[in-house]
Amino acid sequence: MAVGYQPLASSSSTARAPSTASSSSRAAPPIHALRGQHRGAPGQADGLVPGSAPVSRHRGALGEADGAVPDGTTVFDDEVPGVAKLDSALLGALRQAATDAAGDGVEFSVDSGWRSPAYQQQLLQEAIAKYGSEQEATRWVATPGTSAHVAGDAVDIGPSGASSWLSEHGSAYGLCQIYANEPWHYELRPKAIANGCPAMYSDPTQDPRMKR
């Protein structure tokens, strides 16, 4: 996450079902996780989603060890902590889905996966600065104590073609979009394989997990 929502919407599609996602759900995130360094180019900052802040490269700056991912990271990159520290069942489902999606000419990129509490807190502080209040910021970024990313239970998938593929076929792997305004954010819901994905929350402020 950067976390987000909109009105409750059902995502109970099954594998290979036509997509019901609206074009508005494909909007770029208002704030996104900081990216790590490009592989093979130490010190070079990755391109960021407009509106996000660049990663500082001074000593002590948060980086890959805290969950920032290099540009071009995939679900198969075990050497990247943001991928390697994801829940093993979630990672297995993602890899199966990515393998099948490749047959359709679709490649998954990991824009964000596991994050350290410090990294999540930095994202939250940036969101507060961007939106002007913690109340508004938490519509998009969870606290370290409630974030599914910190727990290793969530992944942000790009580009838009990959998240579109998952919106159509993800339930067959137990992969579900959780927030209506975050088409890139997926978590594992094993029951979705038989029953379809549950209705989405409009944004994280509606998610009971964010209130603990």
C-alpha cells in the first residue's frame, strides 16, 4: 500500500472472466512507495510516480533492506527483501499467476511488497505532508502497526496491464484487490478460489484491520 478506497465494489470475478473494472479504477496512485536503486547503477534514483518524493541517498537513508524495490523487480527476485520477505503463500500464488500471465504476454512488476516499519512510517509522514492531515493521509497510507505490507501480506503490482489481468483472473489464485481506489494492491484470500473475491473496501479507513 500506499493504501486507498472508494465505494464498496464487488471483485468476485473468476478466472478468465471479463473484466468489470472501470477506467477510473486505473488512475495512478496519489502517493506511492519509494523505489530502490536501479540494479547495476548504485546511487541512481529510480523514476517515481508523480507526487512521490525521491529517495535520499545519504547515510542512513531507507533503501532495499527496508523494502524499497529496484526498478524492474519481479515476483521471482528472491534477492530483493521486498519480495523475499512476503508471506510464502502469497508469493507462491503470485508466482503461479505471473507464470500464467506471461502466456498472455503480460509481465508482473513488483512496485512494492514487504516494508519495514520505518519505511512505512516514512511513507505515512510523506502522505501527511502531501494531504495536510493524518486523517486524510490514512485513506492512502496505513500506519506501521496496521499495514499489510509491513506484515508481508500485501503487494503492489504494476504496470496497469498486469493489475488489469489480475482483476480478471486473480481470484483463481486467491489474489484479490482489497481497496477500490488501489487497483495495484493485492492480498491473498484463499477462499476466493472457490467463492470469488470479497467486496472491496472503499479505502483503508473502512478496513477493520486499520482500527486495531
